[in-house]
Amino acid sequence: MRVAMIGAGYVGLVSGACFAEFGVDVCVVDTEVSKVEALRAGRIPIYEPGLDRLVEENARDGRLSFTTNLDEAINGADAVFLAVGTPSRRGDGHADLSYVFAAAEQVARAAKGPLVLVTKSTVPVGTGRKIKEILRKTRPDLEIEVASNPEFLREGNAIGDFMRPDRVVIGAESDRAFQVLRRLYRPLYLIETPIVQTGLETAELIKYAANAFLAVKITFINQMADLCEKAGADVHDVARGMGLDGRIGRKFLHAGPGYGGSCFPKDTLALARTAQELGAPVTIVEQTIAANDARKEAMAERVIAALGGSAAGKTVAVLGLTFKPETDDMRDAPSLVVVPRLVEAGATIRTYDPQPSHARQMMPAGVQFAETALDAVESADAVVLLTEWNEFRALSPQKLKSAMRGDVVLDLRNAWDPAAFREAGFTYQSIGRQ
Ligand code: NAD
Ligand code: UGA
């Protein structure tokens, strides 16, 4: 089989490489010339564990190629996947579908025969039908089926999530479209992956419902953490005690500084807007968005309070800027709220991330970037653990203490052992624990 993947971002690149690993011929297209050139030269433009090896091996075996030429990519393809971005539209929070519609139109213009156009991008309910309309208008002479195959991978674990998903969702309206997608995912039948076969609208909504539910779940445990602090309880044990109930489940009950990333913030907002417009508001999601935004601000205030009420003239080491570990993605990271607020309050900020990212371009002027975690904490008054990279879990409290000037530790991911840090002489604070 042969597929074209439009968009060489986190989803397009991972899905393309994984389909190639399944034995499919994959051509990945991107409009960014430098990205395609890098990929052709064997350089991966993003950090995702295991992706370099997968791309290298499949490109070497001739199953994976990269181009900026869409016509060339879709020629002879059984399916064309749209994996372009759907960011928040400035001002109203709706998903910006301009990349999706533009790519769909380009495919229609370039198509030489019948094909199946599949949205892998996260698109609001009703988008597939709008794409159908664009295709019909652009190429009334051609039969182009539209299908929805939302992607559920997480950054940092993307290859494992794609290769061993909890389920595959396929929304379509013809047997041909279902058949093409089922054939592509055939290797997953061997591991008995559930396939949810449904209509276009339902598939589109499943993706938003799943992301919004996870965002609500995180926000719920974050609010429980606040309550634990007031009530003298421990949020780890609350999460464990709740999560062992099979109806609730233990995953995504880790309290922290508020969810970030390229998807939960924009997808919750887009779902809330769509639901309002359709006259069925999801107020629980609206409240989640507001609570999560407020939480990121509150984290900065918590650091200032721990510094005795003023950050002026203080040096704060911030460990971890990306929105989660094992990614270089900075989109909507809590650090983008916490660090600017601390700078505004007069603090000098020294940061360290184990992987290079775009943080340098996104942080306020004056923020310093250290080469190691220990360099970042050198002579600092406080250390804030914002993203729980494994490297940070292994840091010795004694080494931190001897490098630092002050004794304030804010572990906003509950990654460190409170007793060990207190024993080393720190004033240690975490989330939802005493
Ligand atoms: P991204 O911004 O990393 O990548 C999108 C790529 O598409 C860019 O490289 C861009 O240059 C390219 N592009 C845009 N228009 C194009 C065109 N007309 N032709 C060719 N290339 C074009 O985005 P992403 O994080 O991969 O997300 C893509 C979609 O997948 C979004 O809808 C997102 O919500 C969804 N999604 C993302 C994740 C994730 O973990 N990042 C997971 C599941 C779903
Ligand atoms: C999320 C979903 O988990 C994927 O299923 C989905 O495909 C993807 O969004 C998407 O649509 O793009 P991702 O954003 O990569 O994946 O990462 P997550 O592991 O879900 O983390 C998101 C945010 O929630 C991070 O800031 C993380 O620190 C936070 N989080 C997660 C918590 O604070 N607590 C938790 O228990 C889990």
C-alpha cells in the first residue's frame, strides 16, 4: 500500500514513520523546505524518543520519503492523510482550519484518480463534511472519499502509542474508505486492538471528548490537591485510593502546575466554542479551562510566597521548561506563564532543560539558560521543579544544597522525596502533600 502524509510535524512524522514500519510505502510532504531538507539529510527536526532510528531505518529501506511536492506525494496513493496543524484561532478560541482546508484543496487539484482523504489532524465536528464540499466544488469530476482517523498519541511516548494504541477510531461513509484504513492498520489486528468504526461526526467528536475528559480529570485532581493542602491530606494517596476503583482508573491523576501542551489547551477551548455554537454548552469543560489558566498564575504566586512574599533581587532556578518530559515542545507550557510572572516580580531566572527547545525564543529577555541542572541552581535562592524529566528525579538534595545560596524548593510535580529534601536542610513544598 502507499500513503501520502501531509504535514511533517509531531503527528505526521511519527504516523508516517510508523506506517512505514508496518510495511506501507509512505511519502511525507511539508511546505517547510528546511524541514524536508533536514529529514532528507537524516536529521529529525523534533525531539521524540526513538523517532530518529525509525526514520533512518525506514528511509534506508526505501519505504519512507520526504518531499515538498504534494503532486508527487499523492500520485498513486491509496490514502492521503492530513496531519497539518489546527491551532487556536486568535481571538475566539475556535480551531484555525485554514491549513486543513488549504491542504484539502491542494489535494483535490492535484488528484489524478479516486482516493481516500483522511483527517488525522484534530478537527471540530462538522469539518469532514466541509472538506467534502471543498472537494466536490474543486473536483466535481473525481470521486474523493473523506474519512476521519483521529490520532491519540502523546508526545514523548508517541511511537509506543501509535504502535500499541488503546483503540483506532475510523469515521467514514463508504465501504471503500473503511477497507483502505482497515488494511493500513492490519498489523494492529494481530495485537487485538479495538477498532471503533463510526460516522464522520462521531469520530471527530470522540477525539475532542477524549482530550477534554483527560483535561477535566487532571483539573479535578489539581483541585483535590489544593483541598488536601487545606485539609491536611495527601493527594498521592487520594489519587491512589480513587484510581484503584476500576471505574475511575489511576492514569492522569497526577497533580501538578496545570496541564499544557499543543493539544489540551487548544482542544478544550475549541470544544467549548463548538458546543456553545451548537447550543449544547459543555460547562464542565469551560470551568476546566478557567481553572487551569488560573492554576498556572497561582503557581507563580506560590513561588513568590515561598520566597517570603517578594521575588525582587532573588535568583530562581527553574528546572524544566517544556510542557512535559521527553519532548522539546514548548506550546502552552506552564513555564510560559510562571517564568514571565517571576521576571516581572523582579527575580533573576536561570533555567535548564535536558533537551534543546524553542524556549530561548519564547522566554522573556534576561532569562539565563544553563548547561546543566547543577549550573542552573548555582547560588540560587530557590529551585522550582516545573517539568519532571528523569534527570531531575535523580538529583541529590545534598548536591543541590551545597550549590545553592538559599534553601527554598518548590517541587511542582511531586517528583522528589520530601523527607530527603528536608533532611538536607531545605524548606520543601510540593503539591497537595503536607
Ligand atoms: P505541527 O505544527 O508539529 O506540524 C504541522 C506541520 O504541517 C508543519 O510542519 C507544517 O509546516 C505542515 N503544513 C501545514 N500546511 C501544510 C500543507 N498545506 N502542506 C504540507 N505541509 C503543511 O503539528 P502537530 O503537533 O503534528 O499536530 C498536527 C495535528 O494533529 C493537530 O491537529 C493536532 O491537534 C493533532 N494532534 C497532535 C498531537 C501531538 O501530540 N502533537 C497528538 C494528536 C493529535
Ligand atoms: C495529549 C493526550 O494524552 C493524547 O492522547 C492526545 O493525542 C494529545 O494530547 C493530542 O491530542 O495532541 P500530550 O499533550 O502529548 O497528549 O501529553 P499528555 O501526557 O497528555 O500531557 C498533557 C499535559 O497534562 C502535560 O502538561 C502534563 O504535564 C499534564 N498532565 C498529564 C498532568 O498534569 N497530570 C497527569 O496526570 C497527566
